[in-house]
Amino acid sequence: MAERNFNSWVNDDGLRITFGTGESLVSRGGELPYAAEVHTIEIELLATDLKAHDDATDPTTVLDYRTRVPEGAFLKSAELEVITAFAGATATLDIGLVDASDQAAAFTDHDDDGIDSAIAVTAIDAVGDVIACDGALIGTTLGASGTGEGGFLISAEAGTATFTAGEARLRIKYYIP
């Protein structure tokens, strides 16, 4: 279930406090059991939940506030598997990370296209399409978040046009060196 516009605020301890239906939202992602020290995060990406590509205030959409990539993780690989075909004129998709400890009105981008950059709608317009993500953060060790606490949240942005349909599963594999 997508996190939509609900009332929330961040308290002095850095915890997101929600009201109304926001309190009962089911997480859209999580960490799967791992083997040989390789962790796998799987998270749902719904194209219609992404902010409009021309949102000048903050185009980044956090995919899930509960699923985090820890500081110091080595991002081994990531892939995007299409469940429902994406549509949206000439839309492109960026996937990246934002600082989880900065849950203010606008997040601080760690690297907003560090998982993958400018995935064309034509590459994700059929069920079963799989994209091997190749952003700048893949194959690297993450540094510290802005305050050194909290790790990173996974984010996505629509570029050049707004998506009108699409659903995918993003899988990120990492380990702690």
C-alpha cells in the first residue's frame, strides 16, 4: 500500500509521528532472509505514487519510510522487475537514496539517481522486463548519512514526463564489509 498525503511530523527525537490512516499503512518493502552475509531489500515501486516530474519544491518520493539501507553497506547489485507495464509519454525513472535522519519537509539527497539514472519508459513498458541497475552507488560502500544516524531511505523520481501507470519490485543486495 502506498504512503499517500497524510498528516505527519518529525518529533525532537527524529521519529516520524503520523495521524489518521497514516498510522496503519502497511510497509511496502523490507529485508528478506539472507545467506552468506548478503542482505536483500525488496521494495514496491508504484509509478502513480511518484511526484510529478515538474514538482519544483522536492521531486523525490520516498518509497517506504520503514525500509532502510544501513550506513557502511556495500551495494553489491540492484535490479528492477516490472510487474505492471509502465506508461507515460517520454517519462524516465531515477532511483536513489536520501538521508533517513533528515525527515524534514524535504529530504537531503545522498544520491538521488545513485541506484539507477534515467531509465526510459521504453525499457520498462512490458511485464517481466528486468533492469540491472547501474547507478554510481552500485559497487561502492556507502558513507555516513548527514548526522551519522539512521542510514538511507530508497527514493525515486520521474523525469521528463509523469508516469501514468506501472508497478515494479526493486531488489537491492548489499553486505556490511
